[in-house]
Amino acid sequence: MKLLISDTADATITRKSDGQVFATAETQLSALSTTLGINEKIYGSIGQKTLGMIRGQKEISTNFRNAFYDANFIAMTQGVSITADGTANVYKREEGLTVTDNAGVLEVTIIGSPIETTVHVVNEYGEVESAAVATNTVTVPTGHALEGNLVAVTYQEAVTGDIVTLDSTKFSEAYQIEYRTIAYNPVSNVVAKDIYIQLDHVIPSGDFELSFENGSAIAPEITFDAMNSPNSDEMGRIIEVDRV
């Protein structure tokens, strides 16, 4: 039966070591490709006739691009798990702080909690100077700004959150991946079948890129290389299920 497919696919990925499932229904791209490492013609006899073909080293790869950022997929490529409620020190920047005069001492008040007694004050010219902080009060260095000026303050603060560790000694594990999409009857334009693509043993490529560009949403793309499962010639399958 001829089918029309115009949608991308949902992806369900299962980590083989512990069965943890990662799922996304927001893929922008789902692709499957097959190549042969050996695909050569054999020539011989008078005129160098084509006598046969040598074929082998079938390789299957798949990649998908997600519409949204998801730390789970970053962790997948790095061979790590997300550390929930982990702690770290990060730089925080508070802007639009008005300099006030407190008995001849110029100050600004911040709302965060610096982990050090020194912070960095940026004046309206973009100049940066270190300054002392006591609790939430920052003493503006002499000559760095005037009363009524707006400045920014940068400092380190302790935070709690989900952490993906980038570890040079760890690499991605093996997974199972399944895509699901729908196919239309081109005559009636109604959904005729659900299409499933399953790959039994895939390993994400360690190559990964996050591009932060003004006006562009981050859309991470992951590539998986498929291999044979132990004691099996099958690498995967494509299943067409009638829609009822």
C-alpha cells in the first residue's frame, strides 16, 4: 500500500544497563540511514565483465533533533546520570543597582548571597573593579561611580540544581531506540497506519554541540550508531500497524 508520511517521529529511548526510559514527542528531525562498508563489483574474463558483487559491513545510524533542550539527552551522550539537587558555585550578575551615599560612603545593595567577601562592580563605562561586601551591602570603590549612577555587581553564589558532569573518563552507554510516526492514505488523506522503527542496540556518538545564538532556539541533535545485539543478525525492524 502506498503511504504518505509528512510528520516527524516521537522517540522513546531505553538505557540497556538499567531500563531507564527517555522519551520525547518534540523531535524536529528523525532520520535513519544505511551504508555498506564493502560494496564492490568483481570484474573478470575478456572485456572485464561484471561477474559479481562483494557486499558487507552494513552500517545503520540514526539521528534526531529535539525542539527543546533536555538535560537527559546531554547526559546520555556523556555516559553519566543527572545529579539531582547537586551543589555548585556559579557567577551571578545583578544589574540596574543605584549607587547611594551613606554618610559619605557610596554603596549599593544586592539581593544575593556572595560566598566571598569580594565582589566585582561594573560602572556605566564597562570598567570593572573589585569591591568589599558585607552581608548584602557593597562598598563602591572611590572614583568608580557617582551617587545616582547605575552599576552592575558580579559575584559567586552557591546554588542547588540538577547537574550533568562532563567527565573525560566516561562515555555513552548502549540503548534501544524506537521511533513512532503516522502514515496517511494518499487518496483519502486519513491516517492509515502507525509506523514504528526499532533499533535494538545503539550507542550515542560522543560528539555533541550546544550553540547559543541570538534569536535561535537550541535544538540539540544526537547521532546513534546501531550494532548487532549479541547472538543476533538483526539490527532492528520497521513495523507498519493498521490504524483502526
